[in-house]
Amino acid sequence: MNMFIKSIIAAAIATVTLAAQAEIVVKDAWVRATVPQQKATGAFMQIQSTKNVRLIEVQSAAAGLAEVHEMKMDNNVMKMRAIPQLDVPAGKNVELKPGGYHVMLMDLKAQAKAGDAVTLKLIFEDENKKQETVDVKATVKSLTTMEHKM
């Protein structure tokens, strides 16, 4: 096989790989800064997908445990609980934000300081049980940043 054909094949494979990775897009990821000795915080972001997927797992080396949580009113009391998965419908923007769906980072290994970055590994599953992993760098934002107050 000559070099030209090999180059064409390599370019085609790279294009297909980029297209597959572009099916799920995570934007505006951030983590709320913590104070010394605080062992938990939240991570927030926007997720979009070109196909129906579910966020089934979150991992982070910054925390001993990462879970997807929801907050909702129950008999006039705001309650937070872990959920086994978060649906991301095709073409819809799913926002993880304070007071709603979010990623809970627990048993933090170190203080999350403003300006730092926290790496999150988001694991999605489609309707055929095929899994896709998206690595995200979430910026740690100060507790006083106005844009993420509830």
C-alpha cells in the first residue's frame, strides 16, 4: 500500500473517531471551592448529546466517591439523594446546577481552591448499552463567585 493511501485511511479513521467523540459535549464545567477540612463539594456543567444517553457513573481522583445527585422538594422539604443514572435526551441541554442535578464529590483528597482544576471522568451509556467516557476538566470557582450562587 503506498503512502498516499495510508494517509487517506489514517485521516478517515481520525475523522470517524472525532465524530464519535463529538456525540456527547460537556460545557462550562466547574466545581465549587471548599474551605479547609471540608470533605465534600459539588460539580456542575451542561451536557448535550446527539443521541439518547444516560450518565451512569462519575469518577475523580480528587474524591474518594463521586455520585450524581438530585435535589427536589418533597413535602415542602428540599431533599438531596443519589440517583443511579441521569438521562440526557438527544438534542436537549441537561444542566447540572446548584439546587438541581449535580455531581457530588465526597471524601475529598485535598481542599478545592479557586483557580485549580478537577478532572472528572463521566461514563455514559446509550440505548444499546454501549459505553462512552468523556474526560472533563472542571475549573474550581470561589465560593463568592456570583454566577454559581443559588
